Amino acid sequence: MTSMAPPLTSCRRTRRRRFQLRSTVGSMILAASQIGASSGFVHPARHRRSLDSQWSRTKDERASYNRRHCPPSRTRSVWAPTARGSLLMIRNVDLPECVIFYGTDSILDCGSCSDDASSSSSTTAASCAARPGVSRLLNECREVGTPALLLTEHQRIDELERRLSSIQNSEDITAFLEDGTLSMRSSLDECVYAPSHPYYDDPDASDFYGLGNHAPSPGFILDAIESISMIPLGFGGSSGFGVKQEGVERRPPLPKHCVVLVSGPDSRPADDDDGIDAEAIAESVGAAIRSNTVSRARCTAGKLAGARVLYLEHMGLGTADAEDLADAIVPGLGSDDDWEVVSLDDIATPGSYWLNPPVSRDEDGNRVNLIALCSAFQDARSTNATTESSSGKARDDAVSTSAKDTPNAAAEDMSEDEMARILADLDAL
């Protein structure tokens, strides 16, 4: 009795047709990929086919299939890395070596009062408070040993100390001044080395740009950085290969690893107190500086110094006036209740806002001779100050001379008794 095969149902017919169609298409793709491999070209469908067919196989079957059909040198999949494909580049993350608050408005919130030009009276200082996030960022600097600087251009150090001690939450800042995490520098005072600096006992080693180099000149920032020192953190690979040990030597921070925080907008004229033409001075040494406000001038100074510039847009979104100069613009440092805050990891290199260290550039993106630029600003401002002092002294001399030469009105009106004595003397002659 001859056995008959059971009739194919519609479902079985469909599965057989799909299998035949899949086999035919697979053979065509395999033949095309083999032709492409012989000519040095690997068809992308070959990757997809290998992935679709390998998911249901065992480990040994997949290894055998890969050896026969997918040479690792040509068709290794990025989704299934092998031992060779799992090697990735390791990038070192450099935390900031110095955080610079440029201007007291970057660290204090005084409402409608301007920052450095504000009066240091107790009434004005009592209305100020530390900005949200400043204490948190300074605490991070304390934990990792990163120094912080507060720069001012309109107040001396003793005036700024009295102002910070009389604000509402003064302990949020004065605590970091006492332990040395935060240091203050004024462009009105000469820069000196900190006691922990390697050159503190060697005053002849000082190489500062000198007074008269505040924004838009980068000399004030560079002098302030040079006046402090820090211990660089270690970096490198594993097992001691290419590792730089931390604490090898104490040195000043590198400008390329410094971050300058500028708060704005500040529409005050940048050179109102100096009476100089910053654009003409910069043009004389081949630099492009067109910043005419305080906030833009400070961003330009940070960019010329070779540091990163973080713009704090404290007056709200869309009010920044230095979009073309700042490396990043944020509404603020962020408080503990905010979703986004600015931490040391965010302003690291690479971080949340940039990848590579910066280089010194002017507003047009060109390199500048910093020594010539800072010397030109110093000469112009010192000459202008000498001229104003001479003119003021000349005015004082003229007033005193006219007072001596001009008789007093009371002396011109002589009394009758004095006139009688004079006439009596004349009669005797």
C-alpha cells in the first residue's frame, strides 16, 4: 500500500513559499556580497543579513558562520564588537585650574544697583546678597583644591572686604575668603604673590604687566592668575603608563584651563574713567577690539587672555550683549532647587559647553602679541593719568596765584581811622 503525503494546507503552503522566497533572496544577496568582496567592496546588506541570521543561532554556530561568511577584517559589525573593536580612545577630563569671577556683579546680586560702581556704604551693601549657586561652586572648588578669584576694577581690596562682610548672607562668601579658596584682586592695587606662591620670597622674579591693564586689556587677568598658585591634579593611563603624579610641583594656573565668569549686560562705557580710545590702541598693535561696554570688554579680556568665558545672563534670556564673544551663555549658576546647575564638571575641558582648550584670540579670531598690547594700554592710561594730574595741579596753582595777586575786597575798603593816620604821616613830611 502506497502511502500518500498529506495534502498541504494553505498555512503550510504559505510557509513553504516564504521559505523558498527567503532562500532565493538570500542566495542572491550572498552572491552579490561575494562578488563585491572580491572587488574590495562590502555590500551593506551583508551586515544586515549576518545580524538577522545570527540572532537565532548558538554561540558556536555564530562563530563558525562568521569564520565562513563574515571575515572580521571586512564585515565586523559595530553593534557586535570583537576584541579588536572594543578598544576605545580614553580622553582625560581637565577640571578648571582657576574660576575667575570678573566684577562683583558676577558674585553679588544688588538688584538695581550697579556692581563695582556702587557705594560701599552699609545701606547699599545690606541690600546685596550672594548670587544663587556661588556658594555651591566655591564649595566644589574647595573640595578639589581649585582656587577662585574675584576681580574688581572700581574698588580697592579693603573697600571690597568691608562690602562683602556687610551683605545679607556674608558667611556664604567670607568663609571661602578665610580658608584661601577665594582671593581678591583689584586693578587699582599692585599685584603681589600670595604667601603660598613659589616666588613669594623672591620679589625679583615678579613679571607682572602692571597697573592700567584692566578690560579690555587682558593684563589684569593674567597678573591675577600669576599671583596665585595651585597643585595640578594627576592624569594618565593605568598601570603607571603615561601617568603624571599630582603634587609634583606648585605653579600658577594655566590660562587655557581657567574660566572667566562675566555677568551682564552692563551698559556702562568701558573706558569712561580712563578717557582713552581702546580701539585705536589695539589697532596700533594689530589687534581688533571694538567692545565699548563693561560686560563686552570683560569678555574680550578673557578671550585675549586665552581663557574660557562663561556669560551669566542674570537679567533674563535674550538680554546678553556678548553672544559673539562668550563661549557659553547661561541664565545663572543655578540654585539647589533648579533642574540645571553649573558645576565644575560642566566647565571642565571637555565639559558641557566646550571640548578643547582655547587659544588667545581677539574679537576677529586672530592671534595677538599680548606683551605689546598690554604695554600699549599701560602707556596710554599712565600718560592720560599724568596729563590729568598735571592739568589739575596747574588749575590749583592758577587759583592760588590769582588769590595772591588779587587784593581782598575787604582790604580795598580802608577805615576812616586808617586813612587819617596815613594823612597825618604825609603832613609831617
